[in-house]
Amino acid sequence: MKQPIIEYDSPVDALVALAKRLSVYEQHYQMDSEEFFDQYRKGQLSDESSWVEWAGDYQHYVAISQQLKRQLKRAA
């Protein structure tokens, strides 16, 4: 099922929303997102739709986090 596209006013708003989504996955599957993504990347998990969505959300979270860190370093 295709997810709707959600636009946020700022990267911080997007990061908070993604953190909430990751928390739901982590609670449901009793696994940390970083641990999950490592197993998923190594092919130890199937391509079940919820795994794919979780992996996408985690990658997006990491990308936005890195972007914000770079912006903070430049501003300091």
C-alpha cells in the first residue's frame, strides 16, 4: 500500500515524526531500530512490507539527523 506524502514545516518536525514512528516499530517488534536495520541490511530479515517501511523510515531519520548535525556545526 502506498503511503501518503507528508510535508513538514522544518526538518526538526520531520525528525520528531520519524522518531515517533520508529518508537512504535521498536515497541511492537521489541528491537532497536539500529539493530533492526543492521539485520535487514545483511539480508537476515524478509522483504515484508512492514520491514521495508521501517527500513525506509530509519534511513530517512538518519539522513535528516546528519543534515541537522551539519547545519548545527556550520552555525556554531
